[in-house]
Amino acid sequence: MPVSGKHVRRAVAHCLDALEGIPAAQWHDRAGGLEWTRWETLEHLADDLLTYALRFGLAEPMGAPRVPLRVSRDGPDGPANVIFGDRDAGPEGLLTVVEACGGLLASVVDTAAATTLAPHVFGASDPEGFAAMGIVETVVHTHDITQGLGRGSEPPQDLCERALARLFPDVPVTGTPWSTLLWATGRIETPDRPRRTNWRWYGSPHRRS
């Protein structure tokens, strides 16, 4: 099940739809089981999407472990980012930042050579792998942000299937692809599988016959 920029765009569209209209005051509350607020979690997502895209802007992505932008925090317990949303623009402004960063990643993974590798903490991956990573970050953090708000955030099942097939080949699908992805990323437990306390994905390129 290939993964491309159009799937990243669909994941981001799901995020925007799920988070639109959350009252400004609720963005200061904690996001699900994370230590970050909803606002900080969304900034972290935008940061992931941007920095994934930037890796493929280099002529030789593997020549540098990362693009050396200055990393900072807005608070002592907040995420370490290279970009931050303008607080004066409010939640809608931050959602615009996420949309822009997701669109950049989508464009980059569709134009980079399919065999290009770029570094990641879990090992080098190709454009398709980074597209899948962007999907996972987007749908899972959207889920984190919506916890406790009484609004659903279930993404398209085929996006979850693609992400699982590309990044979690060790995880069999039980229940739905979405519930399996939540389990794979340590968000939930299931009747037959305790909640994961440590997890990772596998971005190494897959060989296709």
C-alpha cells in the first residue's frame, strides 16, 4: 500500500476538520496523556511536518544529521521546536501553520527521488517513509488534542492501514486499523494486548517485488 503526498494532505485535512472550533481557552489544557498543552502539541505537529520536509531540501540529505536550525522552548516543559505559532493569530492561525507545513511535506515527498534517503532518529528512511511518519504524527496528535472534548477524531481507515503497513510491519491489525495504530503508538490497551510503554516505528525502505 504505497504512501504519497496526497495521503499526507488527507491526514492534515482530517486534523483541520477535527480541531476547528475548539474554544481558545481549551487550548491551554493538557492534550490527552501528554505533558504538553493542546496548543503545544499542535505546534509540535507543525514542527514535525516542517522538519521532515526540510530534510529533502538538501542535495545530499544523508550528509547532515539534521538541518541545524535553532531549537527553543516557549516553556520549561514544552516541546523543543524550530517554529512556533503566533499567539495573536489564535488557534485558527496555528491550524493554518499546520496546513502549510503539511502541504510542504506532501509536495516534497512527491517530488524527491523515491530512492533518496534522509536521516531520522529511528534510522534513515525514504520519501514514502517520511510521508507515513507525517500521517502518524498528524492523526495520533489530533487524537491527543481531542481527548476530553467530546468530539470524535477517527481518521480514514485506509490512511491508518497504509501507515501501519509502512512503519509497523511487526504489528498485526486486530480490531480496526485505527485502534491498532493507537495501540502501536502507546495510546490505548486492548483486551488481548496491554498498553505499550515503549514503542517505535521502522522507517527503513521496503523492498517491493
